[in-house]
Amino acid sequence: MDHKDGHIADTQGVLRVLEEVERWLADRSWSAADRPLDQLLDLKRAAGTTVSVVLPALDEEATVGAIVEVIRRELIEGLPVPLVDELVVVDSGSADRTAEVAAKAGARVVHRDEILPRIPALPGKGEVLWRSLLATTGDIVCFVDADLREFSASFVSGIVGPLLTDPGVQFVKAMYDRPLGTESDGLASGRTPGQGGRVTELVARPLLNLHWPQLAGFVQPLGGEYAVRRSLLERLPFPVGYGVELGLLVDALHTVGLDALAQVDVGVRLHRHQDGQALGRMAAAIYRTAQVRLSRGHLVRPELTQFERGPEGFVPHTYPVDTEERPPMLGVKEYGRRHVA
């Protein structure tokens, strides 16, 4: 094949992927309003499917209570059958009143270190999500970040919906607009539409488009709100840190295929925003997660050095980049014993 033939083949390949993504966007992207709650309740009761909602939390006393209250009021209490069977807050070592506030609002609170104590816990969001599989029992597991403001129950019902109505769907991400800044963040300018996903736009989206173009249709690939069948989650490895969302999405693609993945529009997501240096550390962890999946190679230097200006000039601060991953939960003996029981 000469250079011209190779270029034609590459172009045809790109066009095929673009066509696949466009087809997927038409077939597997919905709005939360497409599936009314009463329809979901009827299907859930008929199938006997159970749903667990997990809120990973670290120092979220200001927001976690309101989220729990909305889920209890609108998706559990006073319904002919609850949409949510289990509401669990997994506290990863909060120094504030997160656990107390969550319990008072009606959630079952479990400390990260109490789950699978045989294996010492590592810091990181992915660690909490991985351990939550042992602390919950639902056929569908729905993850929701605990720092959301003005929370709507559609964040849960919207992403659980396709898993109740379509047996071919196994993994559903929420999509939403992410304005940058709110008045409660202390930003006088208020909200800047569409600018909240900075790590997504600068790191995750380019990585996915270049290396996993089938996933290019996901609007919020790093979003913390997604619902997954337990039968899939228990087969996936979990990066312990901020790379968990990208890692799960890529591994799900390779495990069950694009048509088993979907996304649902739930409106607007308001939450606390990280500063630039924290975003840099998140970006490094996400890049590392992608690197491992691309090559399964060796990291030369799993560290990130950042700079802050001090009285005598710029001062370097070096942070480790998350390099640990937890194995699929099916390989953990405690999980296997629970299923046998």
C-alpha cells in the first residue's frame, strides 16, 4: 500500500467512526423527561430490579444533607414502590459533620475504612467507589457526587431509567451544562455558562477523541453521576483516584461495547469548583489512567511538580500521581462469599 492508499484507508476509517458516533448519539442519548417516573416504577416492580444510590463524600456537610433529603422525599417515600431501595453515603474520612448530617437526613452512612478492612484503604475517590460495591446490594448502582447544589431527583431517575427500560443498556452517564462559578463560590461575576468542565475539555476529551473515538459522543465523560449494572461494575478494575471515571468508561467500552453505553440529559450541574493546581493533579491522574490503558507500560515518573509563588520566588511542590488500581470486585473473596450466602 502506497502513501496515497494509506491516507484513503485512514480517511475511510475516520468516517466510519464518525458515522458510528452519530448513530450512537441518535440511539443512545436521551433526556430525563423521556421516561416518566410512574413508567419506571411500573417496570421496576414488574422486573424486581433493585437500585442502590451511593454518595462518596469527603467534607461535604454543606450539601450532602440536601441531596439525601431530595432522594428520600422524591424517590423513596410515598411512592407505590420506591425507585431507590438503598441510599448509602460512604464517608472517606471527613473532618467535618458530613456523616452526622447525612445520617440525620436519612442515609445509611458507612465509613470507607469499615469496608473490607483486610485491605488498607488508599486515598482517592475511586477507592471509595470500589469499596461501595461491598457495602451495597442493588442490581443497579447509581453514583452521585456529594457536592452538588440545587440537586434534582432527575439526576438519579434520569440515569437509572434506561437501565430499567432497555435490557441492552448497561452503563449510563449523566450529561449536563456545567457553569463555572456560583455566587456561593464567592465569584462576583456569577455563573459562566458551559465553562465548568475544564479538565474534561483540556485533557479527557482530547484523549478520548484521539485514542477512543467511539467515546467522543459523551458530553460529560468525567461526570460523577452515572448508573451501572452491578454485573458489569464487578468485572471492572477501579483506578483509586480521579482517573476512575475515565477508566471505567474506557474499560466498559472494551467489555460490553458502545451500544451498551448511554447518556441522559439532566439539565444543569452546580457544584464546588477546584482551584487550578487541584485541577492539574486531577489532569495528571486522568492522563496516567489513559496511559496505562493504552500501553500497560511503565511510568517513568509518577509525580507532578507544581509551583506557588512565595516570599522569595516560586516554590516547587511535588505530588504523587495516582498509580494504584483495585482489581475487579469479582476477584475479592469477601465479595464472592457474600454472593454465595
